[in-house]
Amino acid sequence: MSNRIKIKPLIPLLKQGGFPGFSRKIMVGLFWALLAIALTSCQQIEPSSETDVVFVTITPGSPNGAPTSTPAVSPAVSLAISEQPHRASPYPCEDRFIPHSLEHITAISGEIVKKFGSNGAGLAINDLDRDGDLDLVLANLAGSNAIFWNEGDFAFQKQEFPFGQSRAVSIVDIDGDGWQDIVFARRETAPSVWMNDGTFQKGENNQKTHRQSSAQPGQIDGFTRLDRFSPSQRAYTFAWADLDGDVDLDLVLATYQTEYRRFNNYDLSGGGVVYYENRGDDFIATHLATYSQALALLLVDLNDDEHLDIWVGHDFLMPDQVWLRTDDGWQEATRFDEIAQNTMSFAAGDINNDGGVELFAADMMPYEPTQAALLAWAPLMETMEDVDVAHDQQIIQNVLQVATGDGGFENQAVARGVEATGWSWSAQFGDLDQDGFLDLYVVNGMAAEEMFGHLPNNELIEENLVFQNDGTGRFKPRPDWGLNATAGGRGMNMADLDGDGDLDIVVNNLLSPAVVYENRLCGGHSLTVDLHWPKSKNTYAIGARLALQTTTGRYMREIRSNSGYLSGEPSQVHFGFPADSRPISLDIQWPDGRKSTLPVPPSSTRLIVERTN
């Protein structure tokens, strides 16, 4: 008996309205039903010329996510897949987030916050010791950077680095050995690279322990410091991906020139926007711009050619810049009709589930037109007038770029309710309530003697804001979710930290303890996915695009190294979907453009997909 089910002939019929006597709605239902049968009952599906469909029997509960199956071999992609159930939360849902403080305070030099000290520091989230739990790395200014090893149930073991003075953080596998490394953007020196050697002590019951003392001054156990950049190179923000198609991780970095010149005796030779091509033993630099005021940087496909482009967000009235990847190298281009005037942060995600990527740029604009808010902002706003230049793109508010379908973008921040979020820093999209639609979280606040000397403690106190997606790509505030802290958030990102399948949040505050927010919302179900590609130098598939088809919709996610403000993303992908929905299939477009389609296990599962060629 043949195990192939041909569904292609249904497509023209669906477009024509279906079979005579059957409505199009019924035909669509039949189509998905047949597709579900094909994916769940067949042992092997023949790959098409466009997409490699690889079926692998999934074995639940494999230790440490190790592949436990023998895949059917595709001409292009072969996979090994394992499945782990999400952990059951020991607590009932409460429709709110629960804060947990971390032993980390981003400190400043001196007692009074001055202009650039107010910018704070970032963080990154990823699995450093490969135990399946996502660890945290928090940067600091006057204090020490630190790793927070995830011990489970929101318990973290702290391990300090022998330095601070850092801004952005990335956790990426630079050398392709399968262990995630750590990179800091530093204020006074070149980026600091710490290579993970994979050595962790074993304690009682063969459990990993993470050592607190350094073997040598300036070192930290388990990591080796490596000088990969010119001593004159500086960075404020950066991002990693395979940008030249050779299956290793390249780097783009940018400086915040106004701060940089103060730390380098006004020598700007190491500043600007720089593309570093990974050549194995060395990184080769190409200067895209010699001057920048960059607070944000995102690698994202801006022209739908399946190549990642470079988007740099600038402060101080300097227009944001875009470089498109072409056959002739990087070409600067204009992609947006409107842009933020003082771009603080970038976030990207498919907010309306149409398969495209919407782009959010955070700026500074009071979110409440109250008398107190206007008085607090008034002295500063007098100096932040709109630039009166013909055809100027910049506006003093957040921008939400939505693709128009003709290759362009339209700013729809006002129409979708997110044009004003305060003095905003990191912004991130994530499906916090697991209803299948991406929500938005933005952290706020500012303190600086030069700008807010008229306020107590020179501080503009504002609440962090969370917005729930209403299912149409429009957003409404949800202060009842318990995320409206006023601690001065700077770096922030989201990840499933306790393995229960929903997104928790980490915030690196300025002059207040960092906080982990445990997600206890009463929402739907989820699937988390880890991609591994051990036979490449891009071992965690940065740049991959995944699309989950469910009975209630199709959801798209991308793997990237950094987003928000100075914040590193986890390589684990999270899909939320309604409680009455179930997964049907998962499409993967790997960073090299190859594609795989596979059936997925039931919801409430972590799926580990390893590409074995």
C-alpha cells in the first residue's frame, strides 16, 4: 500500500471555490484534515523539488535532549529529532507575572547619574552548560558582569567576571564547537570575547557545579578570554549571523560616537558601523560608516530576498541606516518613509500572522498626557524640536513598520496603539499569554542630572508597559499583568526559564536589582523548538525561520542573536497557540536556505531538531 498522499490537486480546486456542492470553507477544512493525516500516519514522505519533507519517529524523554531516532535521509537535509515534555508548573495560573530579584545591580561611577551612565547595560539568555536550562549573562557598568547559572525553579547561581564597563551582550557559538560563548561590548576597550571550553565541575550526584573563583587574575573558570579584535575597535551594540553564506557567524557592530569620543580622547578612528566577516582564524573588517550614534542594531531581511540585511538605529537626530546585501557587497538604501528620531531599540515579529515581519523602533514620547507627565518632560521637550527639513523622515515617537505588499513599509504605530511608551529602552515581541499572537513589552525610565535636574533624584520615573495583541495586530495595555515596574529598566529579553513552556522576562535595571518575571498567566498551550546544526559553524542555526501550522493558524518565528536594547536573544524558539488548537506541522528554513517540513508532537513539548548533515 502506498504511503504517499497527493494533495497538490486540491490547491487549484480551493482557488476555484472547491468541488461542486462543497463550500470553500469545507474544502479548506478537508485540505487541512488530509494534510494532518499525511503527516501523522506516513513513515516517510517523498521530498518535493522545493521543500525537503523529512519524517522522523520521535522518542519522548531522551536525556539532555540527545537525538534518539534514525531519520529518513533526504537528498538535502537529514534530521534527528527528540522530544521532551514541558515541566508542569507547581503553581496555579494567576493571570499575572511574579517578580524574582537577582543579586545584580548595574551601578554607575560616582553618586550622581550623568548623561551616558544613564544608558545602563544589557543582558543575554542562552544555555551555556547544555543542561537544557537557559542561563543569564548580565552586563554592568561600575560593577562586575555576571553569569547566572539556571539551577531550576527560578534559582540562579551567580558567577562574576573580573570586569564591568560593558554595554551589549551576546551568547553565541563563535567557533562552532557546540558550546555557546560570551561577547561583551565594552566602553573603554575592544569587544571582550570569552570562549566556552565546556568544562564544568561535577558535584554530588554527578550534578554540574559552577566554580566561583578564577584560576588566574583576569580569567574565569570554564571560559578562555580571546583577543579577536583590534585594540582600537569599539562597540556599543552588535549582532551575529551568517551574512556571507559560508555557514559561520559574521558580526556587525556599531559605536555610540558621543560616548565613544569621551573615552578615547576624541579619537574616532575605531568608531562607526563595521561588518566583520568570519574567516575562521580571523575576522576581516569592512567599514560601512565611519560615524554612528547607534543604540540599536538588527539583522533582518528587509527586501524579501531571503538574505539578512543590516538596520542600525541612531540617537541624536541622526537618521537610521540600512544596508542591503547584494551580489556586489553591502549597499546603503532607504527602506522606510518614516523613522524614529532617537531610536533606542528594535524588535521584530509577525504580529498579524500573515507570514511577514513587522518592525518596531522605540523612541521617547510621554505615554500619558497628564499635567505631571508634561511638566516632567517639558524642559527636555523644548530642546527636542522636530527637525524642519523638507522630506525629513524622522518623527519623535515610536514607529511600527508594516509591509505594504509592494516592497515598501508603512508606519502604523498610531493605528495599532503603540506610538508612545515613555522614555523607552528595550522592547520585545513575544506571545506572553499564548493565544497565538505576539504581545509587546517595553521597559522605561531615565535618570540624568543634565536632563532631569528639575526632578527628585534627577530621575524620570515611568512604568514599564506591556501590550496585549488583540488578535488583529493591534495592542491594548495590560497593567494587570504585573509588569508595570518603575525600577528603570534598560536591557530586557524573554525566554522560557523554568521549562514550563511559557515566556518569562528578564530586566537589567539601572541602580536597582535585576528582576526575573515568572509567567503565571492563564493562557493557551505552547511548543518550544531548539535547532542544532553541529556539522556547521553555525551550530544553533542563527538566521533560521520557522513556521508552525496549527488547527487555528500559522505562526512564524526567526532565530537571531540580538534585538531590543543591548540584549542577546535565546536560540530557543517559542510558539504559543490557543488551548483548543493543536500543532500539525513545522516548516524550517535553515540559514543556508534549505528547507525541512516535519510533523510535531502534541503541545506542551520541547522539540530538539538536529540537522545531521
